[in-house]
Amino acid sequence: MPLIYGIDLSIILLIPAVILSFYAQNKIQSAYNIYSREGVRSGMTGADVARMVLDRSGLTQVSIERVRGNLTDHYDPRKKVLRLSEDVYGRASIAAAGVAAHEAGHAIQDQVDYGPLRLRGFMVPFASIGSKFSMLIVMGGLIFGFTDLIDLGIVLFSMVVLFQLITLPVEFDASKRALAVLGDYQILSIDEVPKAKKVLDAAALTYVAAAFSSIMTLLRLFYLRNRRRN
């Protein structure tokens, strides 16, 4: 992939990733918007759902907090806190139930010492360093012609890729647990569970897109490194 008119054509490697990321974001926004307007027959809000799932799983010590933002829901394994966005926390919708149960699923993973969750937690500082400094280091290596510097940047970015890949089974498993409890605990009816699945499947696609994007970026870095050496 040579330079044409001063343009690095290796950027083409990133086009499929950009398309998939755009599709995934549109899909989750569409699914969430549709099912956040559809109420649940049980009348349970996201906070109610999370509390029921946690309590029945023996996680009464895990607290639930409301946080600002849209789709900012997450579980903090260090503080044992499940945080739900305002729209999920107080709304009795299919989307809210699905998201809340999903985050409670992460708490259950923490309780049972789920391997991929532990590994992801271990990788957090390395991935953070990689995301902050890898591209700067690679750019410095390319500008000054230091291939060892480029290699260091690639190693650091590989930590980001590994983190993204480890995240996939963590998120898929949390959604699987969520759908099971939504039906088993009769939080959602038989016809409501598939709708919650659409929301969680769309959310999972965003993680797939992020992993794919990081892989394609890593491939591009390898290409740039090899071209510099040649």
C-alpha cells in the first residue's frame, strides 16, 4: 500500500472497522430507543430489576447508584457498586430491564470469580497505558526513523487489542446471565425476553466492533513498521 498523492493508502485497512462501528452504534441506539419506550408488564424499573437479581444471587452488599449520562451503566468490582444511568435506573421499560440485568450479571461474575472478568481487571492498567501512549510512540518512531520505538508502540497497543478481545466473553456471558434471570424470575414475560435480547445483542455488537477496529489498527501499525524497515 504505497503513498499516492501523499496519502498513505494503508488507511484503507481501517475502512471496514469504521463502517462496522458506525453500524453498531446505529443499531444500539435504534434498539434502545425503541424498547426504552415499551413498558414492562411487571412494572419494575431498572433499579428494581437490578436489586432483585442481586438479592436473589446473594449479593445484598452490592449497592446501586444512579449516574448521569446515556448508556453509562456499569458495575465497579472494586467498590462493589452497580451504577445505572438515569434513564435505566428509574424507567420501567424492556430496555432498562435488559441493561440492568446485564450489569447485575457482571456482579454475579465477580461473585463466582469468573476468569475472563478477573483477567480483564488485571489488564486495565496496561490497556490504559497502551491507549494513551502507543500512538504517540509509534508516530515518534515513524518521524525519526526509530524502528525500536515503533515496536514499543506496537507492543503497547497490543495490550489494548488483548483487552478488547478479553472483553468479548465477559460481555457475552453477562448478557446470557441477564436473559436467563429475566425469564426465570418472571421480570419479563415470554414475549418480552426476545425484545430485551435485541437490545443486549445490539450492545454486544459495539464490543465486537471495538475489538475489530483495534485489530485492524494493529495490522496497520505492523504494515507501517515493515514499510519503514524496508
